[in-house]
Amino acid sequence: MSETANSAEHIGWLGTGRMGAALAGRLIDGGVQLSLWNRTMSKMDPLVARGGIAVGTISGLGSCDIVFISVSASTDLEDVTIGSGGLLTGDAKPRLIVDCSTVSAEASAAVRAAALDAGVGFLAAPVSGNPRVVAAGGACLVVSGPEQAYLDALPYLRLLAKTVVHAGEEEQSRLVKLCHNLYLGIMVEALVEVTTLAEKGGTRREAFLEFLNGTVVGSDWVRNRTDDLVARDWTPTFTMQLLCKDFDIGLGAAHALQVPMPIAASVHQLIQTAIGHGLSEQDLLSLYEPQARRAALGSREERELVAPPANS
């Protein structure tokens, strides 16, 4: 365990989907005694096998000192905190909630206000990194909330991620993470556009990407995902549906702040097109498929959208 983590503290984790399981696993592997709750109980089994302790209800986490949350959407965060049977509605409540989800600033602020009324601290701590990156210790966290709450949680945050940044006292981290995901979507669309152009001109996809990765515009993210793009393997790390959700929220924030984002708005339409082609639960790299079709790349068979895996 981290030298500055308090071994006497009782830590809870709420939400063990792909991202939540990877994050919770980091705490367990760091020596933290972790209580777990998830709506689908079976998803906790691998973490229980590693030393986690499953509880049957959200209220079972109420006795924890700090509870981390990882859920998919704004409504999920509200449901598990201020909804019926939520973390802030029972007699026993944690001292601090740390939410690692990517949700709207509005939902985050509503939960923060409810936590304050209940005498509970609240940190917004969204994560950059897919579950594979998180499990390997390569994640980045941007955190906002009161500085003392941040310092209280910092030993655990450092177990979760290689980079931890305190961005402000309120909801600043929500917008920072949305900006990150907007950029990610724009970057992927740019990548698949130039890749299909090179292919249409007669260069093999793998040759173009090998060249690109060796230049000053190459990046670790593209290098790490090159094999997937070459193989057209859309096994999800971050689904198209989740990307679309973040574009919805991010562009809403841009509208509210009167910041023009014409490129992001165009990519948003392309993401929605990909979802309309049945790629909702595929990886965001599957933006390649509708782009290849628009470019009339290869034979008719090669242009067919890849069917989702049977186990998706």
C-alpha cells in the first residue's frame, strides 16, 4: 500500500463495469481492503477473487470512509447517490465520495450539492485511459473539489493513476475530461480520413501507419492502437455510444459557454452516422468503417461494415 494511505480507512467501490473493475483492481492490488457493489452481482466476482468484499446493497457501502464511483452516465450517478436507496439517502453515509465517471457538470453539481447538505465531501475525478491502460497503471485523473478533500483522497488517487491533477474547487474536471474526449473523437476521425486516403491511393494501411508513427505527429495512442486499425478489430475499449454521449454533453457545454466548435460538431454527425450503421457497441476506431465506405475503398465486400462480434 502507498506509504501515505491510511490502512485503518474503510474504502468502498460502486460500479464494476469495464472501467470500474480496472480501477477497483488497482486499489486491491495496492493493498486496499475494498468493499464492492454493482447492479449486476456477477461482475464483482473477479474482484472478489482478488480480495474484494461484495455487499448486497448500496447502503452496505454507507459505513465506508471513502466511496469511489464509476458509472456510465449522468442519470446513473444520480440514481446511485440521490435516487431511491442511493448512497446519500441512508442513515450511514461515507465521509467522502469520489466520482470517476464522465458525466455532465450539471449532474455532478446536483450530486455535490446533495452531498454537501448531507455533510459528505465530493470530488469529481474523471479518468483518461481505457480499461487496459488503467489496469497497467497508465491512467490520468483530473480532479475537482475542495482542496482538503483532494488531499484526503490523494493516496488512493495515486494508486489509480500515474498522473493526478487538481483542476479547481467545483466542476472544472468535468469540462476538462469532456474536452479530452472531444479531442480524442476528432483525432480518430482525422486518423481514419488520412488512412483511407493513403489506401485509396494504393498504399497498404499498415505501411501508412508505420510511416505516420515514426513522424513528429505520431502519438503513443495511435501506436498502441495501430494493430487494431490494421486488423479492423473493433473490440471495444471505448464504445461509439459512450463517445457520442460525451460529444452530446461536450457540445452542450460549448453552446452554454458560447464557444464555437465546428470541427467537433461535424465529427458528432459522423459518430451518429456510425451508430446508425450498427456500430454503437464497437470501439471508436470503427469510425474507419463508414469512412472506408464513403471513400469507396476496395471491393464491395471489403467495404461492408464489420458485423459486431457474437459476444458483444
